[in-house]
Amino acid sequence: MINNKTGIFIVLLFCMFAGAAKGERESSGFFRFVVMSDLNPGCGETSVTGDFKKTNDVVINKIKPSFILIAGDMIGVMKGDNCLPPSAYPKMWKSFFAEIERYYEAGIPVYISAGNHDAGYKDALGIYRAEWSDYQHKPLNTIGDFPLYYSFNIKNNHFISMPVYKLPVENEALVWLEQDLNQARKQYENVFVFQHVPVKGAGCKGEPGIGRTYAEMLKGKVGAVFTGHEHCYRDMDAFGVRQITGGPAGDPSPRGVNKDMNFLVVDVKGKNDFTVYPAVKKSGYLKTFEGKDIPIY
């Protein structure tokens, strides 16, 4: 039985930890963002998946990021006898936009990077560009060629979206990347890149990734590259660059050793000081694969 004094102590202890967490979140350099990827429905589907909707419930109501990075595969453009033609792609985007409207209602903006199921098939790229160029919430604070390759700044941190939805990457985007990195590397506390296909294969799909030459462009200039595509979580070295692969967060087809749906929660505290939590479905997206609690502020 808990007596009155014990009960008061527990309440005070809880308030102390809650206050500390709130103070950390409200510190001048702190912010949180989420990286998610591989949200797409299956072949022949135009609606978003139920899993994606559940992911969003937790992100909006529990994780509460300042913004969201989507590392590709938002809709289900695919090849196959039962898959939908290009005329159906706008309907897919309409369903996706309707779902992510929930983010904007919660004051959470979204930044995107194209995946192979968004822009990698016939006619898909043109529709992708048109849909996002006309989107009512498209970000206005970007530099480059939105929605393909572009960058933006938040709290003295620099973010770069690269169009790695197919290989090889277009040379125009690589030239722009080099210029952007050279301008950014000494100006900002951290530089982050997000894209769909990994720099180096994460080992869950048997694909090699972009390769060493691309990594050399990033090496020593970025804090991390966030990727998707392989439907698994892995934090690894990719030719001298820290690569953190996550997902899927909507497509119910996880791979890898842990084999669970996931997205990444990133808490940034300062220069070269950030923590990445893979939020896994089996925990209600509130714990990591190792069972560590994700801080809730």
C-alpha cells in the first residue's frame, strides 16, 4: 500500500523528470524531427495503408516532431499486370495528401524526397513533379529544384533532399549537391542528407546502393545520411559516411534481422550532438528495437 508521503514523493519525482525533459526540449538548440519512408500501398491500390494511418496517430499525438522528412515511396507506382496505369497516379497522390493534411493541422510541416515508387517508373516523374509543385503546403523556404533536389535550414542546421529514386543519379543533381555542400559545411552546426536509395546497401535487399564516389562527396561534410528503400533499420558506416536506414512506416513488409515496421526519431541538441531512435511497431512506436524508451515531451 502506498501511503500519503510516498504518493507525494512519487508525484514530485515525476514532475521533476517531466520538467527536466521539457527544459531540454525548450533549450535554444534542441529540436526533434522524424524520418519515415516506404509508406506506399501495394500494386493496384490508390488509398494509403492502415499502417500508415496508425503511424501518423503516434507521430502526431506522442512523438510530436517539429517537422517530418519522408525519404521516398509515398505512393504505390509499380509494374505488373494488376498494377495501375499513369492515369491513376494523381488519385494516389490525392489520397496521400489527404492523409498528411493531419500533419499540417498539428503544425508539423513535411519535406520529401522521391522514391522509386513515386518517380521511378514511366510517366511517374512528371506527375510527381506536377503534384508537388501544385501542392498547397509545399515548402517555400527551399533552395534548389523542389521537389527533386533542394535544401533548407532549421535552427542553424542544414538539410538536403537528394533525388535518389533510381541509379545513376542525374548529373545535374550531383553538381548542385557539391555546390550546396561547399557553401553549407562551415555555416551550420549540422548538415543532414535524406534520400531514398542508400549510399551503401544496408544488407536487407541485396542491392549495392549508390557507391563510393557519391560517398566521397559527402564524407566529412555531413553528420548523417537518412535513407529508406530496404525496409529495415540499420545504422552503419557507408564508405566513411554515417548512414541510417529506416522503414517501412506504412508498407507492411519489413525485412532484416529485426523485421518490424519502424521510423526514425531524431533529437538534435547541438553541433555534432544528435540521437537517433528507431521507433518500432511492436512497442506502439514508443520504444527502440532494444526496448529503450523514446523520450516523450
